[in-house]
Amino acid sequence: MVRRAKLSVAAIKASELEGYRRIDAEHYQPRYLEMARRFEELKSLAETGTLIFHPAEVKRVYGEEGLQLLLAQNIRANRLDFSHVGFLTCEVEPEIRQNKLKAGDVVMTRSGANVGDAAFYDGSPAPIYASADCLVIRSQAIPGAYLSTFLNTDLGRALVRRGIYGAAQPHIAPDYLRSLRIPRDERTEQIVEQKLKQAKVKAEESEVLYARAQALLTAELGLDRLDLSEGLYSVRRASEALQAERIDAEHFRPKYYRVMDALEALKPKALVPLGSLASTLTNGHTPLHHSLDVGEILFLTAEHVFDFRINFDSDKRILVEHHETELARTQLREGDVLITIKGRVGNAAVVEHLFTPTNINQDVALLRLKPGYHPYYIAGFLNSAAGKALTEQVCTGQINPFLGLGNLSQVLIPIFEEARMTELGQELQQKVEQAYQARQGAKRLLAEARTEVERMIEEAQTCQVSKT
């Protein structure tokens, strides 16, 4: 059973309604009014000359290159995550010129489930243009690193939540943000700025280590010179189409046959279908009529799975009863391999550092291997250029690619002596662990920056009380 906290009650006169005329009781909870009183002598963002604006919208036709667009999903707690990228054609630049970010800006998600999430933009990557799903906060008076960190403290988040309106599709308005009063301390601002710089270095180190892990198995198997270039046309026999039960030209691209030639040249013991290595190959689903904002069990989707990395910072949840009944078969275990099968297809990661019961939805496949196959060897091959190509070949759908479990099970895996696959898997696992630890180091530095701001607020409040 989910318990809902009772709201405290406060009586508000009509004359006390705030400038943007909010009349909902949630906005006037006593704890919010106390926070407002605590900072009433400080200048508001508007009074400091801070510019807050909603970026212009433009028809979005995404491509592989062009103008990089800052998406709402790129904004995380005080950091930008570019695991997902989007590019628009350069022709739309005049229409979104005002959306171009400047170093020191703070960006915030404007609507949806993650409304109010804020992050600091330090000038990289550049140029980048904010999408209409964001708000841009540009201050000449308050350092962006500090402002973003404050907005990610418990107090800052509470202040932002106070301004959220709309039940079905929550939003935050620029006018409300302009009214926020931000406590400041020069020494704390300097410490926070330094912590965020150190966190950025750690995050970049992590990305380099993940890239090295990506290249490791490919080089060890001699697949680092694989030719994946495209020709203008190719000719295949009708019998091949009948055997594959596919008639679309995409399935018969020449690069896929060059991959098979390269794998056979390795002289493996065998090339076997992935499904034959599995004790379990399945996927989850989303419980019907259930809000993913409610529940005790962490719930992952394809957006949380990347090459060699799982993002456990999901805000999606399901109930224990779902986890233990209809989704019992997809309860995650250490050593499981997760593979994305819809949208962003073919990312494989091994489940490690599982800190809480966790489950998956229908866009993620769970591969549980038979004894004798190291999960990192299998994940490493699937993430290699050869593995990606074979996975891509059996996908269906061009606009929204889908990798059915039946097709995934037929992806061929080169099998060598168990000792060799185990050695490669262990070496790859060590590289991924190093990358994970660097990423955790970045998260710790961001947490330390947030703690510095919270300590400054607490000390200021203590001094104010002692004076009175």
C-alpha cells in the first residue's frame, strides 16, 4: 500500500496571493511559506538582472550531423548527459539563433516527468542550441555553477516544485523562476565551481575508459580493421531472400556479408546463434493501468541502457506485486546481460552494482547465459562493430527500429576455447569497472558541491536565529 503524506493547512488572504495569482492550496503549504519568509530580504533573480527565457520551437527533422540540439533528456541533476544526441539541419539556424547556449547558462527541463531538473552548461560542447523542452537561465550576477547546484539542493528543488503547475502535464513558468530569491556566499560559490570542474574531468575520464573498453575486444579479436563501407548497389540470389524470409534491400547490404567473412577468417570453434548460449532470453513489459511515478521497485527502460553501462538513476517505479508476479521472470540478477531492442537498438551492458530490486520494460531484453560463457565477452562482441552490424541486419522497421527476441536469438556469436573467452571477458570487465569508478567519482563531487551549499544555508539560518 502506498501512503500519501498529509498536507499541512494554512489560511491565506486574497490580498496575499502572489503576483502570478496562484490559488491552488499546494502552492501555499506552510513549509513553502516558511522558505519564502526565510529569503524575503534577498534579491530575486529578476532583480539581479537574470534573463530566463523559453527557447523558440522549430520543426524537428533529426539527422546524423548539423546543429546539436540540447534535449530535455540531456538534463540531469546538475550535469549534462549526452548519451542521447539530436542534430538539426543547418538551414534552421536563423530560426533558433536565440536558443544558442552561452558558457555559464543554467538549463532546466520545462515540462513532463522530470520538470525542474537543472544543469550547468560550461561551454562544451559548442555550439549547442536549447530545445523548446527547456528553459534557459542566464545570469551575469550569479555564477551558473553555483545557481545550478543550489537548484539541485533539497531546498532548491522544493522551491522549484512550488512553482510547478498542471497535473496531467506539469510545467514550470519563467515568471515564477524570476521571483526566486537565491542565498549567496562568495567562498561557497568558489568551492562549488571547483567541485563542478573536477566532476567534469572525472566524467570525461569515464567516457575515455568506456571507449577503451569498447575497443579492447575488437582489437583482441582482430576486428579493428573491419570494412563497413557502403556500396552503391549489390546483387543477391532469390534463394537467399527466401531463406532469410526478407525481401527488403536493407537486410542484404554488402557490409553484413563482409562481417561474416571477417568472423569466419578468425577461425573460431563455431559461429553459434545467441539463443543457444542462453538459459533465459526474454523481455519485460509495463504493467497496465499503473503510474510509473509510484512503487518500490526500480524500473528500467531502453533509455537507461548503453554500451557497457546501465544508468540506475531512473525515476520510474513499479509495485512489489508486479515485480514478484507478472514480472518475476525479469527480476535482474548480477551478471545478467541487458540488450536494448527498440528505438536505440543493440546496446549491451552487464548488470553489476545492483543496489536495489530492479526490473525492466518491454524495450529491453534480458539475456541470462549458460555456464561457460563470460557475460562481458558476449556483451563485448555485441557492442563491437561486427556485433552491431549483425544486430542491425536482423532489425525490422526503419523509423523506429525493433529487434524481436526471435531475431536477436539468431545473431551469430564467435565461440572460442572457454579459457580465451573468459580471459577476454575478465579484461573487459576490469576496464568497465575503472570507467564506472570514475563516473562514481564525478557523482560524489557533485554531491559534495550540493552539501557545501546546504551547509552554507544552514549556517546562515543559524546565525539569523541567534541574532533574533
